[in-house]
Amino acid sequence: MPVALAKLCQGHRISLAVRVAETGLVENAKVISSGHPEVCAENALEVVQNFYRFKPAADVEGIPVAAPLTMVFNYDLVVKDVAD
């Protein structure tokens, strides 16, 4: 994440509705709530869809199944410029 974007999003919380596939990969994700700026919500979606992996839910027989998940993506980052 570029430093400028990290600073812009610092302190923001984005609530996401996520569908986790049987494989643990994110099948679908959408923003439930977020503050401004919208670029922070778009970045949260991109990160969750492309980099998050979950242990999938399982049925009573232990077989992995797809399942919905609600999560909060927090931008509580320590941002340090390269020059520091």
C-alpha cells in the first residue's frame, strides 16, 4: 500500500460482508459500511479478495462448506516514510 493511501485511511474501519468458499478463498465481498474516503473501502475489498485466506466452515461431517462472514477491516497502521 502506498504511504499516501495508508496515511489517508489511517483510523478508518470498513465493515465487509464476505462469502468464504469451501477452499477458504474469498468468493465474494461487499462493503456494508465505511466512512470516507471511498478509496479506503475499495482498498479493503481488494486486499480481502486477493490476499486473505480462511479456514473454511465445515458441516456436521467435517466437510468444508461455503459460508458467509462479516468482518471489520481496520486501518490501524504504523506508517513510516522511507526517508525516516
